[in-house]
Amino acid sequence: MKNGILTNGIFIGRLTDWIVLIFAFVVLGLIGTMHIHTSSFNLFAGVCFLIALGTVLAVVLPHKRGDRVTREVIEIPEE
């Protein structure tokens, strides 16, 4: 879905990328309201790490080489 309704020049990325991000925010919000960060910090840190890793992998792995994932072209300076 290159030029879908949600991604038309405002949001770069596929719809699934945005769904994964919203899901990660919801899960982090839920574990925050359950006060896991105060009662069991190691569990909280592990869950945060797994959510971050899963989110990054879910966004990065499906993209093919050459797909545009940033708004502006990133130029690598030649040395």
C-alpha cells in the first residue's frame, strides 16, 4: 500500500507500520497503568525491551532495499 489513504504524503510508511506503533503504545500504556514499573521493575524493563525490539523488527524487516522510510533523503558524506 504505497499511496494509501493514511500514507498520502502525511504519514510515511505502510499502514501496518502505524498499527504496530499504536499497538506498542497501547501495551506500554497498559503496563504503565498496572504499575509494573514500581512493583516488578525487571519484568517491566524486559517487556519494554521486547516491545521495542518487536516494533523495530516489524517495521524494518518487511521493507525491501531501496524503499523510502524517511521523509528526506539521507545523504552519506563521502570521505
